[in-house]
Amino acid sequence: MHIRPLDAAVAACLVVSLVAFPATAAPAGDAADPFAAEATDPSNAVPPPAEPAPAEPPAPAETDWSAYVDRPVILTVGGREMRGRVLGHDAGTVAFKEPNGAISDLAKADITAVRIDEVTRRSDPSLDEAPSRRSQLARAERRAERAAAEDGSFHDRGAYLLVSPGIVAVPFRSPGTVFYRWGASIGGIIPAQNSAFIGAYGFTFEHLFNQQKVDGLTPNLNPQSERLRTHVFRALGEVRLGSGSDKLFGYVLLGAGFAVIHVASDKSNSSLDSTGAAFSAPIGAGIQGMLGDHFLLGFEPRVTLDIGRGGVAAMFDARLTLGAKF
């Protein structure tokens, strides 16, 4: 196809008209621009991108809790926020003090988030300081003081050691025969929670000794005298059940065990020499007091039944107990 070039006069007229009358945009709503109304309609405006929601602080790791001790925090527990202060923590719980003074032990598994309470921190900037080694040592000293205070009470679990210098033991069948008695006991104390009840269990070893002169006749009917030494060895399990205060313990004593009774004469081949065994069952009562934090002082009267092949022998004894609680 052949295009014919414009004449010079026509081209000049077109240039002049474009300069004098430039093109303008059609007004809004004009039929010449059918899309102008849609462009200016607010309902058709593109909404700005939404801001991302603030991320929930992650659940604290075990190593993070030390940094929150003695600082104001906000905990998220079961979807509910709690303001207060972290007093301490162990493997599974966090000790938390609320503004009203209430102290709770919260399970770490229930705490989903923790963050510093900025409002409380700004009101007291010193709380923003991480716990120092000095404060940690102070808390350790307070824990040791509380433990030492608890050691000085019958209402705290612990072990005990008792020794019995003894007083006397008297058989019911022979009131004139007096045995010297001594022994030692070791065991534990089990107090009840929120009650005055106190229980103790233990093991006791004791030795009773008597020496007496016996007059008799020989086979030839000649008078003779013998000196007899009697030893009674007992090994017993004992329980003490009663009640009391921090420094005083009254109880009933029950026990069971075995005894070995050995009689030896100063005469050789004496017919009075013997050795026997028996079942032993002590029944009695007692009272103990605690002097200071550890020292124990007590008194126990009791009756012990020794049941052997020769029958039942009953013996009354009273013992003074000295010891310590650990």
C-alpha cells in the first residue's frame, strides 16, 4: 500500500492546533470516561495490608526462670494473665506472689508465657535488675535457717539416737532382785500433717545385769554358797505413738523382739548354769522433751514380758533416755 505524504501547509496547521488546544481529561461522571466513577468510589478502594498480630511470648525454658526471680512479671496461666512477683522455683512449680499478698505454687506445665511487667518496673526501676549472687546467697541462708528451725521440733521428720544409762529393773517373781539396765535405740520420727499426732519407730538393744549370792547344800549335804551372774540381752523393735508440741512428746510404747538369758556361777560344773531364749514384749509409756534444737531427754517406765520354755517372766523397769534428733 502506498501512503501519500501530507502537504507542508496541512502539517503546519496540525502542529499549531495541538499547541493551542492541548487534550484534557474528561470530568468525573462524564460519558467520555465511563470508569472514572468506579476509580473514585471509596467502597472500591483497595484496603491497606493488615498489620501482623503481636506474637505471643514463648513459654519460658527451665534456664529462664532464674532471671525472673524477685522481679515483677505477668504470667499467662490457662489463658488468664496474672500479675505479681516470682519468689522462686523448682523442677515442677513456680512460687508466685500476687499484689494482694496471696502466694501460690503454680505448675510450670500450666504457664504458657511470661514477660516482665513494664508498668511495675517503671514505678520501681530497681526491680529491673537481675538477681545478684548476693541475693541468691541470702535466700540460701534463709532456707538453711528455716531448715534449722524445723530440726528443733518433734513435728518435723527426722532420725533420732537414744542411749539409756538406765535405772533399775525388778522381776515381779523376785522383788528383792534388782537388775541394772542400759541400752541404745535408733529410729525415726514421723509427725502427722496438720495434727498434734507424733509417731516414732526404731530398734533397741539392751543389756540387764545382776549378781547375787546363793546359799545351798552340796550332794553330801554340806553348806556352800555360789555367786551367780545373770545377763539378759534383748533386741527389740519399738513404736512410740502419741501427741505433743514442738518441744514435748508424750506417748505409749509398744514393742516386740527376742531375749537371751544367761546364768553363770562362779563354781565350775554348777547345776545353776543355764542359757535360754525367750520372746519379749515391752509395754509402757513415756515422755520426751527437746532441749535446744537437737538434744533429747526423756523417761520411760514399762513392763516387759519374757515368754520362754519355763513360762512367763514379767519385769518392771524404768529408764532415763538421753539422745539427739537429726
